[in-house]
Amino acid sequence: MLDHDLPELDGVNGMAGLMKLNPDTKVVVLGGPFSDETEWALFRTGVRGCCRRETEREQLKSVMMAVQQGELWIRRSLSWHLLNELVTITQEKNRIKQAVGELLANLTRREYEIATLVGNGESNKQIARRLDITERTVKAHLTEVFRKLDVADRLKLALIVKGSISPHARHL
């Protein structure tokens, strides 16, 4: 348990800093009453629960047990934030998958096959052996794949193939 009003904690910003130091720590913040925005911001830092200072001792025990078991102690009125966050993340993942699919659709069958093997971590030599082509041919196909997808290296290609990054973020 951590008091929200500890001197020099600096509210949500300080809590975010503390949570970065050890993200696995299960923190319950005591304070309030918290505004919805403040409480949600605390949860977004990784805090597992928020309680008012005047919460009864037995209730605090229940809070601590719940949080120790991996649950969140969150007001029902804030649950819509959780749902909105989940919807937003899901929509972004779907947009990324669609964009990656569209990018990969620009590749020929052979380019796609080679890009997939790169995504699986195979070397040019392994790809050449598997496809019964020369390493030089693999390199030529990869040059074309890199050009079409506008990526500069195998790692970024592998990430795109695996759908791990947005094609718009590939220059980062």
C-alpha cells in the first residue's frame, strides 16, 4: 500500500516512475477521493488498486488479498475505461494486420515465400537450400522485397512478416 499524498511522490507522474522501477510490484494506492481521471491514470501506470483512506480495516484486508491473487481493485464506474482500452488496442491490431497483409500482397509468390522464411529466422543459405535455388537468387529476391516493402534490413522484414510492427512505423 502506498499513500498517494506522500511528500515528493508527485501524484500520478511519481507513481509512473515508481512502477517503471519494478513493474511487477502489486501496488494499492491509498488516498482520495480520486477523480475518475486520476484513478484511471493510476491504473494505467500499473497500480492494481485504489482505496480511500477511510476504508475499514477488514475491507483493506480483502483488497490486499484480491490484489495478491492477481485481481484489480477498481470501481465499477471505471470499468468502461478498461473496455475502451481493449477496443482501441484490438482495432489497432486489426489495422496493423490489414496493412501488413496489403503490403505483403504486393510481393510475388516467391518473394512472399522468401520473406516468410526470413520471418522464421532462416539465413540466406538455409533459404537457398530449402527452395533449391542459389544464395545469389535469394539475395536478388530479398533486394526486391526490401524495395517493395521499403525496409532496410532483415529484422524489420521479419517483424513485418510476423505482424509485429505497423508498416508505417518501419522507419523508426
